[in-house]
Amino acid sequence: MDTWFECFMKSEVVMQRRKFSREFRVEAVKLVRERGVSVARAAVTWASNENVVRKWVKEFGSDPEQAFPGHGHMKPDSWKSSGCGARSPS
């Protein structure tokens, strides 16, 4: 007999993490920054979480051109500081 917890853990019940496109995120940020909509209202409008929208606004504000680089892509400054790339010979 399945318990509630076992049912919840089945693969068809577990939700996938949602992925938002760069355009979607930029529009949500513009709603907050340019139109003066509250973060809470933007989150409800865009079917997201307040904290996620707040993070998008912060990330976009620090560097609009490099904000939201995409899945698996890093910002150029993050790439350099992560130790990736060519290293000088010792």
C-alpha cells in the first residue's frame, strides 16, 4: 500500500524546475524598474516567486548586457575568476 510520501516521490508527481528565457526575465525586470510595479505584483503577474524576481532585478541592475547569459554559459568575468581557460606555463 502506497503512503502519501511514497506517492509524492514518484517520478510522475515530482515537478521539474522551470526555466525562464532571457527575454522573459528582461520583461519581468522592465515591469518592475520602468513601470514601477512592485516585485510582489510582478511575481504574481509572471507566475514566479518574489525572491526570483528580486534576484533578476538585482542581476540585471549590476550589468544589463551580461545579465542572464543562458544555461551553461558564464559571464566573462565569472569565467576568468573561476580558473577556467588558458593558464600560463609554470
